[in-house]
Amino acid sequence: MNRMKIIISCCLLMAVGKYARCQDIDIRAVVKDSVTNIPLADVTIAVVGSRSSVKTEHTGRFLIVANERDSLRINHIGYVERTIACSKLIGGDKFILLTPSSFQIEGVEVLNTGYQKISRDLSTGSVDVVDEEVLSRVVSPSLLDRLENTSSGLLFNRGDASESDPFLIRGRSTITADAAPLIVLDDFPFEGSIDLINPNDIASVTILKDAAAASIWGARAANGVIVITTKQGTKGKTAVTFNSTVTASGKPDLENVSLMNSSEMVEWERFLYQSGRFDGAKNALTIADRWSPIPEVIEILIADQSDKEKRLEELKQRNVLQDIERAFYRQRLDQQYNLGINGNSGGYNYALNTGYDRSLSNLVAESSERISIRMQNSYRFNKKANISLGVLFNERAQENGRNNGLLTDFGDGLSPYAKLIDERGNGLPYYGFYRQGFVDTVGRGLLQDWDFIPVDEINRHTDKMRDRDVIVNSGLNVGIMKGLTVDVKYQFQGNWVKTSLARGEDSFEARNISNMFSQIDYGQQRAQSPIPTGGTIQFSDVQMHSHQGRAQLNFETAVGKDSRLNALLGYEIRSKVTKGHSSFHYGYNERYSAINANVDMFNRYPTLLHNYEMLVPQGNNFISKMTDNFISYFANASYALGKRFVFSGSARKDEANLFGVETNMKGTPLWSLGAVWNLAEEPFLQRDWISRVSLRASYGANGNISRIASAQTRAAIYAGGQTHSNMTAIIQRPPNRDLKWEKVKMMNLGLDFSLFDHRLSGSVDYYVKDAVDLLAETPTDPTMGFSSIYTNTANMQVKGLDLSIQSKNIARELLWETNFFYSFSRNQLKRYLMEASNIGRSYVINLNTISPIIGQPLYGAYSFHWAGLDAQDGAPLGIVDGMESRDYTAIYNGTLLSDMNYHGPTQPVHYGAIRNTFSWRNISLSFNVSYKFGYYFRTPTVYNAGLMYGWQGHGDYALRWQKPGDENHTYVPSMIYPAVANRDNFYRYASVHIHRADNIRLEDINVGYTFTNLQKGPLHSLKLFLYCRDLHIHWSKNDKGVDPFFNNVVKPAPSLSFGIVANL
């Protein structure tokens, strides 16, 4: 009996113990997208080791019964699977964030190099991927605008620096060749303007930065490669996406251009008149004196009427900027519309995307449109064969009149007291080409009206450009055996750029050329001109056709238990033919689209403006043709040795018709080697908080092409000139039979990391680019007719560092993510056979001209030493032989390079951006801050000659030295007459005008709200957003307060965009 009680008691205790261990509880949570913070519906929630599972509601919420010791497995199509302990979900609603597959850091992220799609863990190169989510946060019709500040190593120059290199990957590594990266669109190089590409049609952009990543592109990859992948058909039912944006901005800030005011200009011109500057105009003894324009102030002073002071006071009250803003500028309005359809039916994938963009710029009569249509289809016959066919059509049209805004071509310049319109907005004549007295009396009424009315001229010029691009591509992928496939691809690209520059019959340009050549018979009261009645028109047409073909074997297999091998081998051929012609015509009739070809171009005629005879100008007429042929052989392989090591190698041989005979026959071998060591797989670094730590190393050689030289003699043939009508040939470049590709050898060391369950991740890369065989000027025997030729003789080096960090600072209902990019890049010339000029002034006139100085960057800021102003008369003081000097000839012409100031490079050395993204429930907010450090720029200033021979003066005039003591608080010298050229030149290029260009700025702000899981109607989700840019909230290091991005130029007004994205 006692034994039975004991047994029963034990059984009860076991049952209670089992119940205690297996007691179930309710687990509640909400599943959200980690990027958008939007709740996810239909997510599968399963208890690990159990058949129990549920799906989330449309709000992302779920309820499941499980034990607190259990774990939940969460998975959803398009997202990275996640496992989480139930113990972390106890205590009210919790939030679970799922990462989209494209953001996954571990081995399933796919990189598209243009030749293959390879998982991230098999890549040894330095590669960044910018996905659709990041691209779409910026509102712009330009893909380059959307790429700015999205990747380390990718530099977009702004301001003066953009004139030389608009954008670069890891700095400039060439002297004369194009430094822009190679653009690849859907696996083939894109030969047209990147502005043709519709950014709303882009799924992702892959940026290949080092040799291991880019060397597969061979002789065109030295500047880096940007691989653009368009949206493709997706599995599942048909998906429709429509997005539209409207962007508006006010008139730009004209006051950002520093100008003299009207009162200052009136008094300055009075001083010039009193000093004898316009004595020739007063007496008008020559033809040139009779017609050469002079300021209105001078006309008043010459007339010397009793009310001259009153009239001068009236001029002082004017402000030409008001007229310009009213008549030449308007509010900007941009519109973008895009419709995308993609889906799958059986083995058939399809995608159709159409886009339309229209822009009315700030300048009156300037507008542009773009139409884009892309169709991509693929069909899988079976598991082994797939065929694809795609068609892309893009067309961009631009139209503008004679309107350059504040810098409008007004002859000798634009006076601040000019009057361009009356109170009703009607145009008034402006005498910037000819004196009013000459225009009113010449020809005695027998000539056409010779007045120049700027406002009326806007619509009398019609400049049109139409850029059309058509791409047809096809591909066949066949599986030969397990792991072995063959790819055959072909692409045709045709590009047509047509421009027409029409000047109407009533345009000043047409009237001016007709009047100038008119032969007047006063006896017969008749004027005849060899120029036919009508306007003028300049046509140009450039056509490019390219054919590209590629055959490629792809091999992938497992080696042993946990190793993998990926390899490819291929052959590529490309041919491109570019043809162009241009023609100029007189007698153009816009209404009938007719021209008059009966123009005498061979006889010389007297003109009303000169004492000699001239030929009728022929305009720009030419015919050109260029053929490029390329053949390439390439191979690439990567081997993953378990999970610890990856090794890669690539080789490519390029042959072309561009170079010398020996180079063309031998070709150019280019290659790379790379390796990855995954430290996180090593026992000594296995920690719960470490998801990934890997070291990368690569070395290889890429190529580049410069067209400044040729293996054959380059000559141009002209059909006569002003002195004769015979055909003329000019040898532009002698032949160079040893011409070859430029080559860039690059070493890259990188570290990738992901920590704290991917809360903190990023990469850091150090690189060295050694550019050799660069085309540069080389001295040669002058008896050949040339003192120098371009040969492969220069070397330079680029060193740099790229850092990218992504962090999830808060990952709850409120999500806060930060993306930080930093880059350092500095180039240095190592070898240059052409002896550089030792005269300092050779390096100061244009800071965007290459300075070939050994040991220095290609673009540097140089200046004359500044010693202040002379206290006696305000003259600028320089340095000669270590002493203060006013010998301006010795300063400007005699200062050696070694005695010049070198301030630093004119392109940023340190640059990057910080993007913060916040989301709470359905609301999102992101803003981007960029920075650029370590470079210099020069500000313009006033100078005597500019005031005497041009009517547009600089605002520094107000700061000029006027009396002793002023030298203590100004650097602007006294204004004198007559001007001393070298005095002006020294002052303009002195060190006082060189400033640091370092800046930090708020680039943009994006605020959005997303409606999800809409129950009624066809919409699946709807997003509304506002986007602001050009806010001009910035810090600049220079003490003048000048924004280096807008250095004395018109500054655009802030813009506001409203957008909608609808998914059906």
C-alpha cells in the first residue's frame, strides 16, 4: 500500500514537472520592413521544432501560442529569414524587423558586374550597390543626381572644379584621356548621354572600384565602372507601379553675382571721360570710333546738355537686375511621370516601363522633354534554356532662345544702369554692339532696323536639340550540363543627335550680317546685300551605330563538402561607327522651312564697319567619320575554400584599331588577383556580437583610352578662309606608331564587418593606383614641324581611403538608421618628360588647367605672393627678390614657379556624406548632409582693364582704396587710368583671392507617408512624399562667406517636389 502511494506521488510530481516545463503563453508582436518601417502582411511565423505556425495580419500583427523557451522562425518572400527567441517577445507588443533580401549582408546578396551575377561572399573586389530605395529618395530626371552622396569613392565636383572633372571614381588617374567612369547598361557599355537614361527604370546601380571588381572590363575600366541594371520581370502576378513628381522653384538669386551698383558705375565712367578715355568717341575721326559702342553715361557727357546731371542721377537709380529678373527669368517647373508593369506567366517574364519628363527651366524660352520606353521579355523553354529580348527607346529634346540669363550676350557687356524694358514690360533697345548715333543715321533709312532689343531677341532665336537612342538586345542562355551554361548576347545601339540653330529673319543676327555687307547706292536710294533675305540656320547631325556581341561559358560547382568554384570564359567583339556633318545656310524661312542657297561665298565685299573687304562668313561646315573596332578575350574565376577563404583571378586581352601596329597586333593583357579571409569563421574571433569580419586584398591592371593622339596622321581640311577661297589642309597631329593603351595598376586592401546582429556594418578600403604609359606631351625634333608630340611617357599615382558605415541606431517602432561615407583621394604626378614652364604666371590663369609639375596634383591652386597695398596711393604690392615691389612686369612675367604660392589642390581631398533615415509607423523622414574638405578656389574681383573695356564691374569696387589708411581694412587697390595690364594681372592672381573651399551642406530632405494594405480599390499601397533640395544651408571655411559651389554665379532657388508612388 505504501509502495503504491509512493508510485502515484512520483507520477503526479512528474506530471506537474512536465506541465511546468511546457506551459504555453501568448506571443504577440508586429513584423515590419527594416528599411521602410512599414508593417508586413502574410509573413509566416513558425515555432521551431513544431508544426505550429500563423501568418501576420495586414497590420503586421500576429498572435501565436508557444513556450517561452521556444524560438520563432520568421520568413517572407523577398526578405531575409530570421530566428528569434520567444523570451525576447514577452511583455506586450514587440517589433520584429525583417531585412529585404537586397540588403542582406551575408552570402545571398547578388552583385551584377555586367558579365556575371555573383554572390557577395564570392567577390574579392571593392563593390558598392545602390538599390532602388536609395535612388528613389532623390527627385531628379538625372541618374547622376540620384547617385551623388550614395557611395564612398564616388566624387561629384561642384562649382569651379566641375569644369575639369564632373564626377570621378577614386580620383583622376589620367592626364589627357577622359577621366569619367565607364557606364554599363544591362551588361553592355552605354555609348550615349547618361541624361537619356530614365532613373525611374533602374533597379540598382553597382559601382566597381578596384581592379578585382572592374578588370573584367579591361581597357575601359581604369576610371571605375558604373553598372546599371534596369527593372526586370518578376515572379508572381502582374504588378503595376505608377509614380509622378512635380517640382517647383522660384526665380534664382541674381544678387549672388557681385556687381557694381549704378551709382558707382556712373561716377567711374565720369572719371574715365574726364581722364580722356573716350576722346576718340567724342571726335569720331575713324569708322571704328563712329560705330564702337560707348556707355550711356559717356553719350550724355558728350552731348553736354543742360539736363545732363538730372539724367545721370536718373541712371544712378536704375537696377538692371530688376529688369533681367522680370523679363529673362521665371519660376521653374519640372514634371516626371513613370508607369511600370512587370510580371510572370508560366516561363514568360515581362517588363514594360514608360516615362515622360518635362522641364520648364528658370530661363524664359528654355525647356526640355524626355520620353523613354523599355520592353524586356524573357522566356524559359525548360530548365536548361532561356531566351531574352529587350528594346529601349529614349528621346530627349531641348529648345531655347537667345537667353543666357544674367550673362546674356550684350556686346561689350551689361551696365548696371541699363534699361531693358519699360513699365509695361515692352523691350527697349540696348546699344551694346553699336552706338545709337551710328544705328540711327547709317544708311539714311535704306537699311534694315539695326536696333538690338534683348527682350525681343529671346524668341527670335530657336535652338533645338534632339537626342534619340535605340537599343535592341537579345540573349540566349543554355545549360549544357550541371553547373555549365553558355551565354550568347548581342546588342545594337543607335544614337542620333540633331541640332538646329535658327535665327529668324527679324533677329538681330540676321539683320546685322545683312546690313554689314550692304552696298548702298544713295543716288538710286537703294541698298543691296549679298546676304539673301531671311534668317540663318545651322544644322548638325551626328549618328552613332554600334554592334556588340559576346559569347561566354559559365561554370559553377561545389568542390568537396563546403567549397565552391565559379568561373567564366568568353569572347567579345564590338564595332562602332560615328558619322557627323554640319552645314550653315542663309535665307532661312522658318514658315516654309526653306533656305536660299544662292550666296556668293567666293568674292570679297566691302562692309560698313571696316576699311577692307571681307568674304561672307561661311558658318560651321564639316563632314566626319570615325570607326572603332575592338576584340576581347576574357576569363574570370573565384574559388571559395570553405567559409574561410575566397580567391579570385581575372584576365583579359583587348585588341583595337586605335593604336600603333605592334600594339594592335599584340593586344593589351589586363588582369587582377584577389583574396578574402573571413576572420569571423576563425575560432579566435567567433563571438555572438560578430556577424562578419573579413579582409580583402586585390591587385591588378586596368586600361584607358585617350583620343588626343593617333597612330595615323590626323589632318583637317577646310574650304577656304577670309584671305582666300582655296581648300586648305592642316596637320593637327603627326602619326605615332608606338601608341598604346594607358594602364592603371591598382592595389586594394579592404575590411568588411557586420556587428551586433547587423546593427553596425560597413567597409574600409585603402588603395594605391599607379597610372603608367599615360599620354602626355613629349619633346621631339622640331624639324618634323612639331616641337612636341603626344606619347605614352607620363606616370602618376593616386592614393586613397574609402569608408562606409551603416548603423541601425534605434530598431523599435521608431527606426533610425545612419549611412556614413568618407573618402580620401590625392593624386600626384610622378613622371613627365616635357619640361614644365618655370614661369609662375603659366599656372595661375585657369585653375582648371592641368599643371604638369612633378610631385604635385594635376590641378593645383597657385598665386603670387601678396604684400598688401601701398599706403601712399593704394597700389598693390608684390614680392621681387624677397622685397616688397611695385615692379609689376617683374612680378607677373619674372616670378619663377619656385617663388609662387602653392595653396593646394582645386578638387576635394576629403569628401563624403551622412544620411539619416527615420521612420515611425507609416511616416518616413530622411535628410542628407555632404561635406568636402582640403581644396581651394579663387574668387573673381574688380580690375581696371575690365572696367575700361567692359561695362560689367565687380562689387569689390566699393572696397577699393580711396585714401591713406584704407590699406588697413581693404585689399582692393586704387582704380587708376590708364590701366596697367601687369598691375591688373598681378592683383587678380594674387594669393589674397585664393580661399579654402571646404564646406558642409544640407543637401536635401525627404518626408513621406505610406498607406498600406488598402482594403478597397485596386491599390496595394500608396506613398505620398515631399522633397526639398538646394536649401543653401551650409558652412564654408572661407572668411568671405562665398559658397564655393556658386562662386559669383546665379544661385538656384530652393526647390520643393511633391510625389506619389502607387502600387497596384
